[in-house]
Amino acid sequence: MFLKGSSEALPYLRALNDMVNKLVDCAATTAVYLAGNAYGFGVEFTYFVDYVISSRPDVVLSLQGIKLGVFPPYTYLLSRTLGYTTVRLLLARPVTAAEARSLGLVHEIGDLNNALKSLFNAPVHVRRLVKIHRALIKEALREADGVLEKLASLADNPETVALIRSFLEKR
């Protein structure tokens, strides 16, 4: 998407943002199961669900696109909610699900069925915290348009394009 320029990148980013807003507005309790490693938006997607379950403690969450000249827009937008130390760690290096659990980014590690049983039987006060979390996210998302436009503009930056091409050639 970034190799096609900002005219292609911005509609894609806006479509992702529409999905994020629908997810945050969802009345149901939401969960995501990380069966394998998550990168970029896969990591950021976990910010918008109520519960994150990882299959194993060694599952990797990585926002290393920053090294390719792009930034994770939702990590930026939610930096106050996530916390400065957490954001610095996520941008510095990949983290394991075990580390992410200690940061509050992963709630359970292990079998999906067992995790769902414990998470969806959470006490009322825990479910109230989820609603507060969603309100904080909604507040931060109000600034998304400007941030996504800045991110899309990087698709026209020759240095960013060269870094992405180099990365893709190595794969």
C-alpha cells in the first residue's frame, strides 16, 4: 500500500480507521486470539478489543515498521492511554506475549476456550473498566484524520519507499 503513494495509502488507512471505530462502538464484549506473531496494525488492532488472548508466551508483538520510516498511528494516538513507558518499549523492540501481559496489553495466555471462560465471567467492576477504556480510546480517535494523513504522506517520501522496498526484497 505504501509503495503505491499517498493517493492509495490514505483511503486504505481511512478504511482501517472506519473498522476501528466500528469495533470500539460495538456493544458486545470483544476479544482477539493471537495464534501467532503480530506485526504493525496487527498489534495496534489489539488496543481496540476488550480482551487479548495469546496462544503462547513466546508470541511476538512488533511495531518495527518505525524502522522502515512509517509510524504506528494508533500507538501515537493512544500514547496517553497506553503509557509513555509502554509506547517506548513497543517502538524500541518486539515484545513477547509474556512481556505484553505484564504491560496489560495481553490479558491471558493459553488455550482459547479456557481463557474465554475466565474472561467472559469477569466481575462487574472489571467490565466497567472496559467501558472506561473504550471512552478513552474514542477520545483519542477524534484526532485520527490528521495523523492518518501524515502517515499516508510518507508513502510519497522517497526514503520511506526505499526502506520498504529494501525490506521486501530481503523477505
